[in-house]
Amino acid sequence: MDWDLTSYFPEFGGSEMIEFRDALERDVDELLDRASGLSDLDDQNQDAWESLYLDVEEFATRYSHYGSYLGCLTAADASNEAYQVAESAFSQLGAVTAKVNAEMLRGIRSTDDDAFAEFCARERLASASYVLKRDRQDARFMMSTDREALAADLGVDGISAWGRLYDTISGKLEFDITYPDGRTERLPISQRRSLMEQSDRDIRRAAFEGGNTAWSTVEDVAAAALNAISGTRLTLYRYREIPHFLERALFDSAITKKTLDAMFDAIAAHREQPRKAIALKAKAMGEPGIAWYDMGAPMPFREIEVFDWDRACELVTRAFTAAYPDLGDFTQSMFDRNWIDWGPREGKRPGGFCTGSLLTRESRIFMTYNEAMGDMRTLAHEAGHAFHSYVMRDLRPFARGYPMTLAESASTFGEMILTEGIVSDPSVPDTQKALMLDAEVGHGAIFLLDIPTRFEFERALYEQREEGELTVTRLKDLMVETQKRVFGDVLVEGGEDPYFWASKLHFYITGVSFYNFPYTFGFLLSRGLFARFKQEGPDFLPRYEEFLRLTGSDTSEGVARSSIDVDLEQPNFWSDAITSLEEPMAQLEALLPKTLNAAPFARASGAGESAERNLGER
Ligand SMILES: [Zn+2]
């Protein structure tokens, strides 16, 4: 491994680690006993509840330390059995922790408003009052304790069983592909995506068609699962007295309905912008428009010279330092302190993430550097996450959790600074610049067309599900209608994907609904921040850091209002964020004549990787 993990523990399985783990296991049991022994919060028992909250916060600090350590080890050496054993014991610790949390929600659910306000105002809790109020709101989404217990038990054989059934059938599904040379092969469906990212259009089409034939053989099961999952949710919302099916997702995202509408109104008003990006790609490929299976196709760029790890680090640091010296210094210190596991190695998990310990207040980055431009982008992305934690390092643990909508602000900001740095760096060849710009512009098409398609489909699904189950035909029609409306003419007639509702795993995650709009929100939010940075220059940066610091202490609207004086419920901010994509698109267009391969289908580049990495990250 490249990274230094000794600040977690001197060695895995050593006495420090064992004692630390044993203390966690002892303490969580004690916390659960105390929590379940406490009557609901009132005027009389505030001292006992306060002491419980503070002890839980201290426990969470150690819990994150140990969990982050095991997460690093199992990612870096996925087949190590000792790590697996430790991680499975840790997940049992997690189950007890969840029970402690449930008891804490129970305790504040029915407290009267005055007693609760008094509790939140206590000296040692006041700086965590946002989290307490959120917990109380969360608790109020619940039915009575015995009804919730019944729903949870039935859920094991109900909603989660449908999710597991989908995972099983999609995991076993295979498809037949007929290559352009007539050769046929049977492959697991998981290999379809990388085939649909090949430069050869005939291969992409063959994978798409073969894959959809396979999905059609399980369409009834997928439709039954989708109807059961959405139906169960609607029933539970009714019993929990949650008036609208979007409410839970909005709460989890810490945004209002008005903000969501403002964002989607701005997107609908500017659809031509991302459509132009797709038209540019179609033109580069010599096609009149694109089909669904062209979405992940690489631009046919010329063969490029690859950068080794040291050069990648140098380019990232230089780009950061030029625009944002503190971010550059911080990133250099991560290299100096060996906080990054980057080398390609057997047994290493794919993907990238940033993790950290609340105890040491240090971060670690996991990724694999395969010498593609997309990997350099991953480095800038994860460094942005680490910088976010660094900016929050002095805050109490309760003020350091943030929703998915705000989580990608600093990471995407880092990517945009890198793109600007690369484009203005005279030592970087044109093709690498074009690759970087293509990734940026390509993200626009994903977050402003593909993700809104998923959102609009899912919203219509829930609206129609209130009236009864949707047939396979209805699901296919609904998906095709949505794709046509969102993409417009750049999606060629007949190029839609009627089975996208069956093949997209996100619709079948039973723990979270609307696993789509937070991605678009996060993307546009950081573009909007970056647009302000470009307008206002370095004076903006202290307010940007204030924004990052507040992400665990307020709603999204509140964070934006008090740090950068922006009203997220108005469309202007979102419109500016979308139109900020015009500049990189114009730069890309200008570079294309110099960088495209004359033969239209050059070898695959790494440009498309980082967008889907974002989508698969959590
Ligand atoms: Zn991220």
C-alpha cells in the first residue's frame, strides 16, 4: 500500500487496535442500556439526556476512526480474510449503534416544544441544535414505536426482499452479443457498460441490443419489484402522515420543494445548452444525433502521451496553487504525508473515495492511477473532499455531517479548478486539454439530461402508482416519452432505451428514494460557486470556506444565504450555474479540429470515466 495508516493504529491486530475495538464494543452496549432506560425527554431529565448526547458524540468520534481504518484496509486489499472478519464484527457494532440512534429519536419525538427548545439551548448542545432539530423532524416522520417495529420486521420479507430479488436476478443475468465480425459471446450483464463505452459504434449497439433482449426476459420480475417497492413506500407514507412522496427525499437532501422546483425550472429553460454538448459529440462522431448507446462513447481523440503519477501530482498542485493557494498547499501536504493510496495493484477494489477520522482529523484518499486524464480528475475530486474535511476540522462531530446535496461541493469545485489550470498550462498538449474539457462538458450532459430523465420518470412513476400498478408496457412507454421530452432532437428517433427503468440499479435501492436529483443539485451548486469565484476572484474564497464549514449546521438554503448571500429558491443562481458551461464548451469546440483523429474511431480514451465514477461512488 502507498499510504501511511500508522496514525490510525501502529499495526493491524496490535494491542492498541484490540483495546480500542473492545472499548467500542463495551461502550456501545452501555450507551444502549442508558438510552433505553431513559424516559422521553421532558423538563425533569434534561441533564441525563444531555450527558447521553455528549457521550454518544464522543463515541461517534472513535467509531468513525475505527470504521475509516477498516474501510481503508478492505479497499486496499479486498481479499484479506483478517480484514473481512474485522469488518463483519464492525458491522455488528453498527447494528447496535443504530439501536442507540433509534432510542434517541424516540426520546425527543413527543417532547413538548418548550422543553425541547430549552434542551437545544443548553450551553453544551447549542452548537449542535441544527442536528437536534433535524433528528426531531426525522422522529416525527415515524409512526408509533410498535407500528414502526412491525413495519421494520415485515420489511425484511417485503420491500427489502424485492430489492434483494432484483439484485439476484440482475446479478445472474447474462446477455448474448454478436460482434461486428459475426462472432458471438455470452457475457454477464455487468460487462455491458464497458462495452457501451467502446469507441466502435457497432460494438456499442450490439451490447445495447443484446442487453435489452436479456432484460426483456426478466421484465415482469423487474416491473413487479418496482411496483412493490414504490407501493410499499406510498403505503408507509400514508400511515406516517407524510403528505407527499418527495418529502422524505427533500428532507434527506436538506432542501425545500421550492428550491427543487427552481433548479428544475432553470434546467428546463436551458435544455438547449446540454443538448448542444451532445450535438457536438454527434458531429465529432460523424452522426446526425446520438442513440442511448452513444451516451458513454469516447470522443475520437488522437492518441495521447500519458502522464505518470508524479507529473499528475505536479499538474494538480500547480493548477490548485495558481487559483487557490490554500488548496494547493493542503494538497501538497497530503502528498508529503503519504495520505493517498494510488498505485495499481492486484486485489485492490475499483473506484475512488475519500475517508477520514474524526479523532485524528486526518483524511485518506483511495484511488487507482492508471495514467488516464480521468484519473487525474479523480485525484482533484477526492482532494476537494479532503479539503472540505480540513476546513471543518475544528467543528464538533455533530456539526460535521452533511447531506448528499452538499457533499460534492468541494470535490466538483476541485475538478473545475483543475480543468482551468490544465487548459491554461502551456506545457500540456492540446489533446489532453480537449480530454479534460470533454469530461467537464460531458458532465453537463449527464447531470442536466440523463439525471433529470431519471427524476422525471421516477416522479411520474410515483404519481401513477397512487392509482394502481404500472404494466411493463406503461413503464416502457413512460421511459421513452421522458427521454424524448428531455433530450429533444439530439436523441435520434428510435434511439431511446425503453428498458432503462429495468437496467438502472438506482431505482431498486430500497433504503433511499429519488437517488437522482441530489447529484444534479450538487453538480450545479458547485458550478454556481465556481461561477461566483470567477466573477469575484480571491475575495470570494473566505466566503466559500464559510459555505463549506456550515454544510453540517444548516439547511442548504440557510448555508447559501448566510455564507454567499444567495437565494437557492430563485432560478437565477441555477441559470448562472448552467450557462457557466458555455465557456468550456466553446474552448472544447475550438480545440476539436486540432485534436480529433481523422479516422473517426480512434482507441478508447479515459474521458468518460469520471462522470460515472461520481454516480457510483456511494
Ligand atoms: Zn465525490
